[in-house]
Amino acid sequence: MNETLDRNRPLPMYYQLKEIIREKVTRGEWKPGKLIPSERELSKQYGISRMTVRQALTELTQEGVLRRKQGVGSFVAELKIEQQLTGLTGFTEDMRKRGLQAKARVLRLEAIQPPADVVTALQISPQQPVVLLERLRMVGQEPMALEASHLHFPQVTELLEEDFESRSLYELLAEKYNIVPTKAKQSIEAALPNRREQRLLGLPGGSPVLRNRRTTFDQNGRPFEYTKSAYRGDSYVFYAELTVHPNA
Ligand code: 16G
């Protein structure tokens, strides 16, 4: 692969630069998460204007090869996480299967008076205790999702004492309370993030989120969790295998 731009080739300079960068990424010379040289450095290195460099970087960002962080620069994009919709798993387990370590920043852990949608989803009365656990889910330093889980079961307020920065909710519930996530109903919707979501997830302007709503049931068919979450639209692909209904 030619590492320099060739003014005699009939291809525009920005396009040639794009191909050089793409090649570095596919060859693995520039690995996911790497901060690539700045516009200024690239323009100096290849002897082209910053405008031309910018055009190449913008297109590579739109194509999902690079990811821009305001005020920092461009990074090689992480691979998208392909999330199967056929099995019921938690975030920690999902990441572990991929050889990644899940982390969380706990933003809220408190007992709340459940709003109407939570009451309906958890099949409770408004007087029953609900614990709200809001976490920014991360892999390394990379925020992946913002999740607000509304939880209800007899000893739920004991959760207020737990440290969820490094602990899996699903594992804790199974081990300590014999609540085994067994079935879930989930909807997924594309949306633009609000400002808080955009800031916490470090999303570039215009980038969408996938809003998930999940009601999770235990082995006895009781709903114990209703989670509203925003997943980074640029990091996730949800995947389901579909078969024709036998009676269709
Ligand atoms: C998943 C679930 C979430 C659950 C969490 C438990 C979705 C949309 N959400 O992220 O409802 O609370 O896993 O993860 O899939 P944990 O066991 O790592 O705490």
C-alpha cells in the first residue's frame, strides 16, 4: 500500500488520505481506541491543507471507522458490540463473554416512590418500595450505556447498602436473593439523546442512542426489574434470528 499521496493519480487528495488511514486501521497498525495524529500533524505529514484532512476525517467518522471526541481528537472506533436478542443476559456477563471487563459509575442509588409506568411494569401498588439504581455502564474508560433500573422485591431496600461500581446486579440478585433473571420483555427505539445523556455518554453531536425498556421476570414469573436505558447508537447492533411461524 502506498503510504504517500500521489498527485498524479486521478483520485482526490482527501480520498487518498482516507484510503491510507483505512488501511492502517484494517491492517491493525492503528488499533481500536487509538488517538490518531491531529489534523495539523496529518496536514504537515502529507503536505495537504487542513481542510482536505478534515474532509477525510469527517467521512471516515461518518463511515464508522473513526470516532471524534470534541476537544481531544479522532480515535479509531471500537468495533460494534453485537448484542443477541435471543438470550437474556446482563451487561457484565455480555462483556465478559467478549473478554472485556464491565465497569459502572453509580449515579443514583435510592428508594423512590415509583412513577406510573414503573408501577405498571412491576405490577405493584404505588406505595410499595422501589429502588432506583442508575449506572453509567463502561468498558475501560469508554461509556457504553446509561441505565436506570427500577427494582422491586421483598428485601429490595437492602440493595441500598451494596456497591454497584464493580458488582453485577444480576449476579448479586441470584446469589443473595435467589432471584434468577429468567424472562424479559424488551423494546428498542432510536432517539436523539438529551443533553445529560450526550454528556455522560460522550456522544458527538447528532449521534443517536438506542432507548431500551426492559421488564425482567424471575424464575417464578414475578417482575423484579424495569430498566430504561440509553445505549450508544454508534457502538451497538442488536441481532435476532427470525424463523417463520410454523402455522403461518
Ligand atoms: C442489562 C440490562 C439491564 C440490567 C443489566 C444488569 C438491557 C437493556 N439492560 O444491561 O436491565 O439491569 O443488564 O447488568 O439489556 P449487571 O448484571 O452487569 O449489573
